[in-house]
Amino acid sequence: MTKRLSISTVSKTLTSLALGTAAGVVALTSAQAADLPVKAKAVEYVKICSLYGAGFYYIPGTDTCIRIGGAIRIGTTLNGNPWDVPLFQGGTGGANSYNRNYFGARERAYLNLDTRTQTEYGVLRTYASLLFDFSQGRENIAGGFVENDFLFIQFAGFTFGKAVSQFDPQWALAKPIIGTTTGGLSGSHNDTGIPQLSYTAEFGNGVSGTLSLEDAQPYRSAGVVNTSLTGANALLGPFGGATTGYGTSSNTFQGNAQSGDHVPDIVANLRLDQSWGTLHLGAAAHEVHGTYYTPTTSDSGKPDSTWGFAVTGAFELKNLPTGAGDSLKVVGAFANGAAKYVFGGSWDSSGAGRLAKLGDGGMGFGYILDGVYGNGTSIEKSDAWQVAAFYEHYWTPQWRTSLFGSYSHIGYGSGGNSLLLTAANAGRLSTGFTNATGSFDLALAEVGTRTAWTPVKDLTLAAEFTYVRMDQHLNGTFTSTGTSIPGVAAGTQFQLKDQNLFQGAVEIRRNF
């Protein structure tokens, strides 16, 4: 029997079908509309900046280029201080004590920020180099500090801030040794920069000249000693404790009579940069002053301030006939009343101007000072000079070996030696007294070699061996009056004689 549909049923079915179809069309239309392309917000991509060499990028939205780089550096020194610094600063190392560190490790991270912008006055540049350091044996288990090595702005020929001293040659931070800037005894160099206001003029063909005002404290000031003082103001003796805050003010250490930062050093240079190498001539004027003859009495008079000076000459030869990449660097300097332009860097900071070493059957010690004076006398300035050379040979692009050496000497003249010797024999040293003749002339000779391997780009492993000799000119004995010399009883007598030191270091460094 066939079932028949009523008119009302058919009408409802058609209505439902129509509505469903309409809904489907609307949904389909909406889906298609969602798939239609729309205008997206522009994306700012980082662009390479090729104006200043590899590694620079434009800061998005600006015309300023920036390079972010740095390094991780890990080193160990055997029979020396970190970065192959000699054990001539006293303490357990200089005393050759059983309790000394037979080795020392240090880990360091560098972060460098370099920005440059083209302007109608030339390139506007800012540069910052930050250092994060860890070393065993510091005041806490973390053993670290943060340091600002370089912070400067360059604009229209001017340099404002903390930069390499204009006295130093162009390659001051590129010596082929492990202790590039804090190790070695090779004259003026400073890895922490010198605050300065300088102006550089370009004369064309690679010739330029710079005039600079530089803050000498603390790295350019070797200190001045009033040899007539006793007790707490006596001259720092061999192995006496240096002020732990050395470098936080005007080179403050026991016996230093130079207080305050009076006048900036006036520095100038003339340089030539060519593809074959460089030439550099530099000069500096350095103010030297003491304080009152009796520090507790301001009406006791004081010596007149005076000026010291330093001059230097340096050259670099590149790509020598001995091989591609080979180089020779040579520097010489002379200073009168400006000893830290010869005995530069921060390697002597823990000794605060005093060097001391036990061994070889005796003791050697001496001082790196700008000058000395006594009660009622004028300042007797020191004379210092040095020569240093660095040769590096590439066996292959990955292997290279350097040979280096330096000789540095300081003397105080007849007047200065008489004051120092009288004070030492009269018991005005903080740790004992001498029974000596001769002079306080002191020389340091250093020779060494480093071999470096670069298996891949920006990764270097290096090993170094160094011999250092302390040549002192005192004849006689030193007798300790306290327990300041580690492992040595009070009243112990030492023969004054030259000292020798052998040490080595290894390092791995990754630049980025």
C-alpha cells in the first residue's frame, strides 16, 4: 500500500532544504572571505652593515651599525701568578714558601660592544669592553669581579673616556705572549685603558698625530717616598703587606707620600700606518709631588712639585720574508720621574711599587718609584729605560711560535740612592733593616717563547715558557724584624743577591 505525503509535509521539507542551503552558502562565503589575502604589517629584518668590517649589523630602524663580540679565556700558570705574571711581588710566592701556590688558574669572559654611525663630521663611535673574571684565592668562594676595561666615545677626531694610552704603540694589546697586557715586563702597556681627552689629526698617507690629557692615577703613578718617616709611615719593606685597596686612589701603599691627583699627564704621539707595518713616536709629561715632611703637621713644609717625562719609539714589521703572517715588534722608552711609563701595566699591583724574591741562597728586592725625598730635601726623580722585542713566525696557518725578550732598568742617582740606602740601613723599612752598600738600581730581564695552535677559526690553544732575572745592586744583608716573610722567623738574615725565576703557562681562548 503506497503512503501519500500531505501538502503541508512537502511544504515543510522544502522550507528546511532552502534554509539549510542558504546557511551552507553563507558559511562557504565566510570561509572563502577568510582565505582572501590581506595587507600584513611590514617586518623589519636585521641587515648586514659592510662599512666597518665583518660582524656589524644595522640596528633596526636606525642608520647605526653595531657589533657584539667577546671572548672566553681560561689559563693556568705554573710557578707564577695568573696570565704568566712573575712572582716578584713578595707574599708566599716571592718568598718561595712551602705554602705558596704551585700553580694558579683564572677564567675570564669579555663582552665588547661597538657602535658606529656615519655623520657629517665623520664616524661617531662608541665602544665598551666589559670583563667578568674568576680567580682562585680571592676574598670569597665566588672569586670574581666585573671590570670596565674600555669605555669611550669618538667623534670628529676626539676621544672621550677610557681608551689605550696615546703614549703606547698601535699594537700595545697585540703582543704574541699569553700575558698580553698584565703579564710580561715589557714596558708601557695597560689592559684597562687610561681615562683621557684626546684629539687625533689625520695628515694623509697613513700619517696621524694625537694630543691627549690623560688621568695618571693609578697606573701611571709609581708613587713618591719620604725616606725620613718611621713606624706606620715607613717605606714598605720586602714582603710587607701592600694596601689591599691598591688602585682605588692615588697608588696608595705604605710609604707613598704622593696624595691627590693634581694635574693630568700631557701625552702626544706621531704615527705612521702602512701595509708593511707601523712607526710610533710618543712623549708624556708627568707631574710629580709629595706631601708634608711630617704628615701630621701641615706647617712642616713640603718639597716643591716637579715634572717628569717619558719618551718612546716603536715599530712593527709585517709579513716578513721568513713567512706569511710573520711579524717583528720592537719598542724602547726612557722616563725621568715617570717610572710607570717603563714598568707599565698592572703586574706589580700586589707589590705596590716594591719587588721582592727569595731564593738562590739569598734575597733580591728593590723599588719602582717616581722619586724619593727626605726631611727638608727636594724630590730626587728616578731614571728608567727599557727595550723589548717580539718576533712571531707562522709554521702553518694554524701553528705559530713567538720569541720575546725585554730589559728594564731603574736608578735613583747618587742623591736618591743615598736617601734610600740610609733609610734601609737605619731600620726605616716596615719589615726589617739592611747592612748594605751599593745602590738601589734595579733591572729586570725577561726572555720567553710561546707556541699557539688554532685548529679552527677563533679558537686558540697556547703554551708558554718564560725566564726572568732580577738584577739588583745592593751588597750586604737584610735582617727581618717580624714575621712578615712567610715561613721565616724574625731575626733571619739574608744575603742580598740577584734572583732567577722560571715559569710556564697554558691557555685556551675562544673569540666570538
